Amino acid sequence: MDYQPDKDRYKKINYRRCGNSGIKLPVLSLGLWHNFGAADDYENCRSILHAAFDNGITHFDLANNYGPPPGAAEIKFGKIFQQDFRSFRDELIISSKAGYQMWDGPYGDWGSKKYLFSSLDQSLKRMGLDYVDIFYHHRPDPETPLEETMSALDLVVRQGKALYIGISNYKPAEAKKAIDLLHQLGTPCLLIQPRYNMFDRWIEDGLLDVIGKEKIGCITFSSLAQGLLTNKYLNGIPADSRAGRHLKNGAITESQITEDKVKKVKELNKVAAGRNQSLAQMALAWVLKDERITSIILGASKPTQIADSIKGAGNIHFSKEELDKIDSILQQ
Ligand code: NDP
């Protein structure tokens, strides 16, 4: 059956301006790192994308290597896009990235102009798109001059293959240098994509200052710590959870669900209950309380997780007592 998106979708979520750019992003976006591999059920993937768009999520985040195998998420997304979203292209912000190992030989990894240029062409073919809205350098390359990497990003924008540029996993000093280079080239950096959650607060140590000062956007990933900051691991490891499925490619493992982490999660869950939120909702609200965060890229294995998570974006106000309590739990 033809997909008809919810007519009220734009009333369901807030949009924040991405730095001082012309683009607004929904406070929650959807990422396709996991659950969109070749073996994942097509209809479930479709339902997740429908649930996102029906709730006003206009931004889908991909990368060349998402799968498994690498490239599979872009192929699956491309198929669903052609089936259901083609006529909504102008309502969507679609991103891809290059920076991790993608193909054999010296030109399939890191940050050379040769790699970034070829990889974006491959991504566009896999998704069946003429352009992506955002193209990212996925991780800094210690060997390629930053000037070369940034001029490759500038080039793809000038060619119309990407509208905006982002950088991911850059530390504060290298992010500032990349932002300056892009500025000089005339293609400003739209946004930075770092990991940020209650257990991993490294961006509070410099990166958020760069983002605020330079007035660029920030879109965070793994803000639920891959599911650990939800109620699913409170009483063991469910077989259908990300940890329980024994995935590879950086997925959370059983050994990372430690006794200490579960103890903290249980305490945090009590604070969330006091706010009439689930832990997942509070974990997302906690990230969004900082106005410098434009959006959170959510992962989802089921469509119902999208609507559930969106409720978290409704109450992002925390009292000083709640914040102190959360900090004291995390510091235990
Ligand atoms: P999350 O921390 O949001 O984890 C997603 C997982 O949390 C889901 O698969 C699901 O786990 C669980 N979950 C989500 N919502 C709920 C809910 N409401 N209730 C209970 N459980 C829930 O993010 P990811 O680590 O998946 O990252 C999100 C996106 O960020 C990626 O898809 C990618 O686009 C981007 N990313 C970018 C990186 C980079 O280097 N730039 C690196 C990593 C991610 P379960 O499967 O167990 O049901």
C-alpha cells in the first residue's frame, strides 16, 4: 500500500536552528547505523522510517559503512526511499559520511580527496539520490593534511553533490581548525557530530565551547548509550536487545553492561520516574537541555521506540536538585 504520512507530523516535535545556518533540524533525528543491515527485516525498517517521519523527524543519518555489510544500510534506505519517500525529498535532510575503512587498497579509508570524492559518488548511487543534504568527514585523519580533507568537502558542495558539510568525532582543537579552513574556503561547517550521553560527557570539556563560540550546530549520537540508558537492561540482557544479539561493528557488548553501570541505571531510573519520564525519555531530555545541541540522532530497533522517545523531548527542564542528583549518581 502507498505510504501516506501523518498530516499532523510537523506539530509533533520541535525544530532547532543549526548554529547560524538556514537549516532547522528536529530535536530528534533517526540514525541507520544498526537495524538496517542486509539481514534486517525490510518491513520493520520501513515501519521505523514511517514512524519517524510521521512524528516530524525530517532527518535521516547514514554513512557509507553502515550495514552490515558496509553499504547495506544505504542500499536498504535507497529502496525504501524510492518506494515511500520520493515525493517527500524536499521535506527531508539526508546525510552520509566517509572516513572509515570502506574498500581495499590505499584509497578506501581515512580522509584523502580521492577517498571522499569516490565514496560520496558510491553513496549517492546506493541510495539513488542526486545529492545528500549533509556530507560528513566521519573521523579525523592523522596523516592527510586537514587542508586536503576540507577542500574535498568544499569541492563536493561546489559540485552540488552535497548541500552542507559536517565533521564527526573531531576533538576541540582540530574541530576549530577544520571550521576555520571551511570558512576560508567559503563552505561553512554546518555542524559537528560527537558521541554524548550521561556516561560519556567528553564534549563538555571544550567542544561545546567551540560549538557555541563558532555558532555551528551539534548533533549527538549514542545519547541512550546504545540502549543502556533505557530500562531494558535493568534485569538482565534480553535476547532481542543490541547487547543480546552479539553484533559486531562497535555495538554494545554484554561485557559493557557491568554491575556498576546497571546500579547507576537503576538509580537514574528512579530520578526519571520522579519526573514522570521513562529513563530513555529523561536521558534524551538531559542532552537537549543544552541549547547548543541542535538534535540527537536516535537509533531504533522497533517503530514504537520512536514515539516513546519523542515524549522525552517534551520536558527538558531539570531542577538544580535533579541535576545534582544525576551528577552524584554518575560520580559514584
Ligand atoms: P542510541 O544510543 O539512541 O541507541 C539506540 C538503541 O537504543 C536502539 O537500537 C534500541 O536498542 C534502544 N532504544 C532506542 N529508543 C528506545 C526506547 N524509547 N526505549 C528503549 N530502548 C530504546 O543510538 P545509536 O548508538 O544507535 O546511534 C544512533 C545513530 O547515531 C546511529 O544510527 C548513527 O546514525 C549515529 N552514530 C554516529 C557515529 C559516528 O561516529 N558519527 C557513531 C555511532 C552512531 P535495542 O536495539 O536494544 O532495542
